[in-house]
Amino acid sequence: MTANLLDFDLEGLAVFCEGLGEKRFRAQQLFRWIHQMGVSNPEDMTDLAKSLRAKLAGTARVTPLAVNAQHVSKDGTIKWLFDVGNGDAIETVFIPEDERGTLCISSQAGCAVGCRFCSTGHQGFSRNLTTGEIIAQLWFAEHFLRKHLNRQDRVVSNVVMMGMGEPLQNYAALVPALRVMLDDHGYGLSRRRVTVSTSGVVPMIDRLGQDCPVALAVSLHAPNDVLRDDLVPLNKKYPIAELMAACNRYLAHAPRDFITFEYCMLDGVNDQPEHAKQLVELVAQYSTGGVWGKFNLIPFNPFPASGLTRSSAHRVADFAKILSDAGIVTTVRKTRGDDIDAACGQLAGDVKDRTRVGQRMAVRQTARTVMIKPVTVFAKQPQEH
Ligand code: SF4
């Protein structure tokens, strides 16, 4: 079977080279050709010994992902839809800013967590991506953009594992991919510039702290367990207290001295002043001093199946003020690429739902609508700011 060279971190590639009867250091040369220079054909790797090139020709290749579509937003954000076979497609987004270029990478085709406010969650889950498929997104974006922008230097300066999927539910493939991103012979990104975002897979947060501590973002979205159980179903397994304790353990290893908490602002659901006050109490309860946690408030990008709407700008500002006044660093995320459905929570790819997560969510949503309807008929309308 032909090996995909994108599947290997440097150590894995050294072992592969040894298996071919080559010296381990050949892996460094090979790694640089692939990741730093974007070369896929061993024949073009001119400083490799001819004998190695011949061996590679028969046993290994760089397997890129096929691009199904590319969309460019008016704000410069680019979204690619990649074919990963068997009817599954994943999405990757590049967000250019003045000082940096951030690539948002997918880790799974679909997602089994089923968060209410997330398009991917509503699609269900097909399968985990391989290390090669995770890295192929960065490999393609970096070298495509260099060519496209006519640049020699690095274009992708930051990676966020915030695309489709829960990265910590694909841990075995994730960690080698992170190592390729961090490796000086690979993409040479600092740990602070690579962020893993999780909905709260507590045991894997602990393992990541041991194996490959990069920046950590936690999708919190609710200040208490009752609400979080509904918005992020994984909370039933790992409730907020366990998640916060894991965050504190992680900080002992993290490259930054704070955790980023993502909070999607949902009109009338989690955006009330009392929710902000509960967050302040939560931070006070678990903070170990210093900055500890930064909050990133995300304007919700509505889609019909969610049954949810976006909080008003005033409500978001009031919410942010309560947190800021309590000394919590709080930012409101600028929406990027929403004209091409590339903003947070909008990534949906094209997924064969093999676990029926999507179907179960649709049933839950119908039940919720039936329960809510009689109440809302008589309820006082929420005040618009
Ligand atoms: S928010 Fe993340 S964890 Fe939740 S369903 Fe979407 S992709 Fe999965």
C-alpha cells in the first residue's frame, strides 16, 4: 500500500525512512521539501539521493485533498470545500488580517457532539479525518496562498482547530498533525499560535496538556449546567465543574497563562444579564489569578434548523460590559466571511450522517418547538434594545 507522506510527523517519517533502509536524518530533508516548499513529487526533491527518490516513487506519495469549491468573501476570507471521499466534504477557512493569517481547520467529517447552535452539529457525524487529511488542509492553503499572493514567506501564521468536528474526539490523528504544525522543519508555528478548541472532552484536555500543550479554547456557551446540557450535550458527561478543573490543570502546561472561552450569543437563551453575572461568579470560583480566562463573545449566525436567533448588538455590548466591569478580558468576535457561510458555526461541508446525530437533533428540535409554542403565544415579548 502506498503511504501518504502527510500522515507522518517527523518522528513517524524517520521511522518510515528507516523502514526503507535509509538514515533517519533523511526524514528532515523530506519533511522540509513537503511542508516548507510544498513539493509533492519526490522526483522534484533535488537534494535527495537518487536511490531514496526511487524508493519513494514506489512506496509513498503526498496525497492532497481534492478541492470541490472555493469561495472568496468580499472581506478577503476564503473558504474551501474539500472532498474526503464517499460523499463526505469538509470545509477550511482562511481569514486574512493585517498582522496575521489564520487558518481554521476541520478535524472530522461532521461532528457527533450536536451543539444546538452549530450547523456542523446538525449535519451529524460521518468519520474522523486522518492526520494526513488534517495536515493536507494546511499544506494546500499555505502553498496555494503563497503562489496566489506571490509571496515567499509564510502566509498562515496561526491555526485554529475550530472547523468541522470536535478535535479531542479525534485525538490519535490530531496530535501528530499538531506536531507537524509546530515542528521547525515543518510549519514552525509557535505553540501560542496553534489553538485547539474543544466543547469539553475533559480526559483529553488532560492528555493534550501532557502530549502537546498548545493554546486552548473552550466552547462554553452557558454559565450553568442546566443551560449547557441543552446547548452543548457533552456537558451531561463532563459538567462545568469538571471542565473548569481540567482548564486549571491544563494551565500548568499551556503556552499561554489563560484559557479562551467561546460564548455564542443566542437571543433570549444565554444572553441575559443574569447569565453574565453567573459567568463572573464562575470565573471568580475557578480563577487561579492573573488573566486566567478571556471571553470571546460570538454573534450567532442563524440557520433555520437551529430555531435560534442572534442577540442584538446592544445586548451583546451590555453582556460584554458586565464581564469587563468585573475585570474579565472580553472581546466580541468580528464576523468574517458571513457572505460565503464561512463564519463561526456556519461550516457545514457535506456529510453522510452515519450515526444519526443529525436526525436525533431534528427530533429534539421538533419536540422543543412543540413544547415552546403554547408558551410563547402568551409570553411577554422580550424587549429589544
Ligand atoms: S460547536 Fe464544535 S463540538 Fe459543537 S457540534 Fe459544532 S463542531 Fe461539534
